[in-house]
Amino acid sequence: MEIFDLVWIGFVITGLGTLFLIGEVLVNARGIFGILGIGFITVYFGAYLESSSFIIMLILYFVGLLLIIIDGKVLNDGTLATIGLVIMLTAVALASPNFTAGLYSVLGVLIGGAASFLFLKVFKKRQMWTKLALNDQLTTEAGYNSMNMDYELLIGQTGVTLNNMRPVGTIRIDNKDYSAVSDGQWIESNSRIRVVQVDGTKILVEKLR
């Protein structure tokens, strides 16, 4: 009996192929996992299909894998991932010689794909996709500041009130008008003021004496 006559061999081959292919996407394996995954999947389809059908099913499998990658790295809504998984399962099932072997092959894809996430506990996570989305939080600790930089530059500058501030009013600094607030005191119109604090776009001023 040849090894490919065993009904469970598809489980092993598709499981290992999917394991390494998705593992290549998840971690930085320098292409080794990718080569192994392509090798296992090529052997699987080549063992059961003729050349014309072999190419079609192989393309279907990798199209499904590509859809999963796009969904996981770009869209993150699960739609393309679901479609991709169905395509992969359909490809391995149709390539199998009988129903039982197809069921084993389908289970291999599912278990291999799930097991590939274990690589994240051992290998360094791949960073090649992080440029497609901004994952960093815009915090002061991360080197960012949510405060409008133009407003921040106003700290310490002097200007004049355009109306009575009680305590909210309008000020003018360098021929630009801003909404500002005093520290609770009444400031008359045309009074000289200085910016003492800025919180986002909230400007706190005090009257110059």
C-alpha cells in the first residue's frame, strides 16, 4: 500500500502545509516556513490530481490563503477571512480521492491554521505588515502630543482682549483671534493679557498689571 492510499495522510500533509504557510505570515522565519508550507501543499495536490486540475486547485488554495492574510492585516472584519477559509477547505476537499480522505484533509487545514499561532510564543512576530495601519497610540509618552502645536506656542505670549472676559472672551495675539478664558476674574475689553496655560485648544490667560 502506498502512503497516499492512507485516508489520514491528507490530514498530516494539509495540516503541516497550512501550519507553515500561516506561520510564515505570522512570524519572521526568513522564508523557511513558506518553503516548507508550499512544499507540503504542492505534494498534496500533486499526489491526487492531474496537471490541469492540480494547477487550478493549487491556485484556489493560495487565493484563499491570500484573502485570509488581507483580512487579518488590512480589513479585520472577518468577511474575506471566512471566504478565504471556505475556498481553502473546498480546494483540499475536492482534491481528495474520497469523502473520508477529504474530511481528514479539511481537519488538517483547520487544525494546522489554528496551531500556527503557537509560533508566536517562540519566534519573533513579523513586522512587515505594520506599515499598512497606524498601531501606535498618539500619546505624550510615545513622543506625540494631542495639543495643537500652534496653541502650545502661545504660552507666555501677550495680547489684548477684544471684549469683556467674564470669564470667557476673545483675545488677539499677533493679529490672530482666539477664544480664551480667564482664571475666574473679570477682564475688561482692550486689556493687556498673557497666556499662562494651554490645554488642547483651551487658552487660559491672566491680566497684565
